Amino acid sequence: MELKSIKKYETFEELKADKQPVTNYEESIKNHKAFEEFIMLLRANIVTMGGDDGAKTEK
């Protein structure tokens, strides 16, 4: 995976003007699938983590 340099923008208009079209369809599909997989893993992680639902446990 190659890293692209991060460009800083002064205004939102600069960011909008610099949008590059996606020319590699397969690359965009692969990125989308990886993103979906990441979201599924994140959801699974949140479910298994549990959390404080307000119930107090006796020790």
C-alpha cells in the first residue's frame, strides 16, 4: 500500500476544487470492500466490548 502525502488546504473551496476523479474503478471497489469489512469488524468489536449500561454489579 503506498502512502500519499497529505496536503493542507486553507479554505473549503480549495479542497473542493482539488477533487480528483476516481479513474481506477477496481481500486475504488477494493477500497469500498475493505471499508465495509472494517465497519463490520468495528460493529462486532463494539457488541462484544459491552460497556456500562448503568447496571451495578455486586462484588
